[in-house]
Amino acid sequence: MADNFFNDDSKRHEPTLGGDRARRQPGASAESRDADQDSVRLSQGDRLQHERRDERGYIRVTLPFRVELDDSDTELHGNDVSLGGFSARSTRGFHPGERISASLLVMAGATELIVPLEAECLRSTPADDGKGYDNSFEITEIEPQHRELLRQIIRSALSGRTPNVEGLLAGEDPQTPRKRQASKPFPPARPPKPMSRYILLFVAIGLLVLVGAATAYRNFMLIEPNFAAVTAPRIDIRAPGPGILGEHELIAGDRVERDQLLTNVVNSELESDLILAEAALDYNNRLIENLREELEGGSQEVSLANSAQPASGDTMTFESVSPEIAQARIDQFETVRDYEDSRIAALEARQSSNDIYSPCDCLVAWALSSADGVYINESERIMTLIRTDEDDVLVEALVHMEDISRIEPNQQAYVTLANANQPIRARVRNVSLDVERQPRAGFPSWVRQQQNVASVLLVPEEPLPAESVGQPVDVRFTEAPLLGAASERIWQGVRSVIQFGDDIYRAAVEDSNADMEKPDEETNDR
């Protein structure tokens, strides 16, 4: 960073702003010697008037500044300064090669600018007036920002202006280099941009156009139903008679097998009638046996009861009759016994029907709770079962009557489940206006109340899970299978990308919330 200012020749003269050449040249012989040296430099082409203005930072300028040493409280009075070094007066002399760490304190109006640096002493000579020593230092180390500050201070002084903080903050640089037309270098050629950037740009534009076209075709060209859901045949299990519902542990979603005991209905009146019928049968059997024993014993008179039903409400009395009359009464008692036997069979049949068994391998869609002895009436619904075979789980859609003319059997459609990204192809099985012709589970009754819609059953090419019965699905009917398949897959791909980004965002938010809650929990524990 040294410049011409730090040459060991102390008798040379450089152009200096504000300097007094006569004050620094004591003798005429020195003037003649310096004049010779100047003529030699001019003859060699070292002409100062042709220096570049952006190189004048290495010319000494006289500024009011002080030099404060870091290792002591000593302050030096500054003489002049350049980008390469500075000169200062001190009370003691410094040895050539001695290194110092100092700060230049430059006055800038009412403010003092500090420029820290490290320097090395080049020479130290006694002052002309005999008061102290003039020391020349070369700047050996300075931070880039401090060097830029020193450069702006020097250029401001070279322009004839006093350095000020406002000018430095405003970016004032009076010594901006002039642009020379003759020596203006050509700007470097800009390297060509890589073709991959343009390829990626065109690919992105093509993808956006493709997604927009697929979305428009899907929303405006394909037929969209008013409502669609996964359905299956429904079987309602109803109470065979009034009574208390027996305990069971079935809930919605459980699977049951064919002939599996589901629950039972406890009918106390039916049980009472069965007990009384069995008692009447036993009573008639005993009467018949007693009469036959007396007839076989040869008795001339037989004691006979006046009724064959002990629960008839009449007072039981006995009378003595002849054997012929007793034989006729035995025939009557046998007829009553046969009636009671048939009545018992009927009551047992009714009681056995109170044990409810599964009619198929089904899935429980709904079950009435058996807690706290629930009382039910005859024909009241106890459970709802749905069939889950491959041909039973279908998709039912309600299509407006304006679009029903565009749908026909075996037409292709696309079904998308709620938690799936890939559409499932399906075909139309039938179109019906009577939506209640076959009871199906999974369709809300309030949706069926619309009068201007028709029911369309779709058979998916892939079997749908039985657990999806009742879930709403997205259905699109297409008249051009190729375009419909392309638009549906593009739409689902974009949807999956959006869902993936949303999942990442939600996970990041949850992690940040969890991290914020941990310090609060630790504080509460303390």
C-alpha cells in the first residue's frame, strides 16, 4: 500500500495540496537539485498532470486530524494523510520499522471520524522549528470499510470541500472518475444463459395450460350428479313381538355371520301363557290317568271333576257318575289335552321366534342399544344389516332430469373416494326413477325427497371396501372415455400435490406449536 510518499529520499518533492515547498527546502542548492530532478522526471514522462483522477487517493492531503495510539495515551498531531500512509508530529521519535496500532481522528465538521489501522514507521526526522519529530508511517493493515471511509475523506479534501458526515451518508463522492471515451474499456460480454432455464420455463407453461384445460373440461363437459354415495342392500331386523330387548354387544361396523344369534326379545306375557298351557296339559293328563285307574278297578261309581281347565275361573267340584259317563268324559278330557298340546306348540314357536338370528354374512350398519332393559313394540326396528358381497357394494348417484338423457346403461363413469387420489372406473348398471324399489343403506332419506332427480346405480370395476358404505363420493359421467380419463387423472394428480403441500404445512405448524408449548410446560414444572 506504499506510494511515492514513502520513498527513503527525504529531499524529493511531490505535489502537495496546501504545502509550502519553500518552507521545506532550506537551501538554494537543494532547490537547484530538486529542479534537476523534476526536469528528469518530466523528460521521462512522469508527469503529474496526466494522472488518473481515481488514482489521486495516494496523493497527500493536509487535514486536521490526530493520531491516537492504542497502547498508550499519547496523541500525535497529524500533518498529512493518503491511502498509503500518513505523517504526524510527536514529541519523541519513532524507530524505522517500528509498528504501531493507532486510530486516525479526522475532524468532519462538528463530528470526529475514527479510522482504526496498523502502521509501520518509515522514517523519523527532527522538525524544522526544533519542536518534536516529523514521523512518516506506512499503513500495513486496515479494514475494508475503514479504508473506504478514508478514501472518501481524501477525495472530499481533493475536491476542495471539507469532509462532513452528511455528505458521506448521502453518498457524495466529488472525485468520481471521469469517463474517457478514448480509454473506455469495452464491457465484458454477458455469458449466454443456459438453455435449460428456457426449457424449464416452457415446460412449466405447458403444465399450467394442460392443468387449466383438464380442469375446464372436467367441470364443464363431464356430467356431475347432485349427490352420490356408496350404498349396499339393506336388511332391517324388526321385533317379532313386544317385550324387553335382550342384551347384545353389537355396534355399527361389526361383522356377523349367517345364522349367528344377534339378540332376543323377552316377552313376559308369552312366557306366562306358555306356563299356564303346560299346567293345563299336566292337569288333564292327571285327570285322564285317575279316571282310567278307577274304571279298570271295576268301581260302580266314579268321582269326576266338573272342569278340564283349572284356570277357567270356576270352582272345582267333583261328582260321582257311572262308568259309561266317566268313559265319555275321558274322551272329552283327551280332546282338551290335545288342544292344550297344540297351544303349547304354538306358544313355543312364538317364543322361539323371539331369538333373532343373522340372515346373511353382513355388516352391522346400525343397532339399537340394549342398555337398561329397553322395551320395544312389535315390528319396531332393532338392527340394520347391509350385504357386503362384491356385487352388492355399489355407487348410487342422483342425476338431474336435464342430464338423464345423456346417460345410458354401460356408460363409463369415474368414481373418486374421499381419501383416494386415483379415480376408479365404473359402468352404469341401470337408471331408475323409483329410488325406493330396492332399499339400500348409505343414502340419507332427505336426499331422496327431491322430485326432479333419477337414481343411477354404478358398478365399479374395483371392489369397494364395505366400510365405505355411506361415504359421499365424487362421480363424473363421461361421453368421451379417453378425454375423460386424461382430465380426471390430471385433476387428481394436482389434487394430490395440493394435499401433500397442505399436509406438510400442517405438520410444520403443529411442530412449531409443540416447540412453543414445551418451554411453557418446563416453566410450570419448575
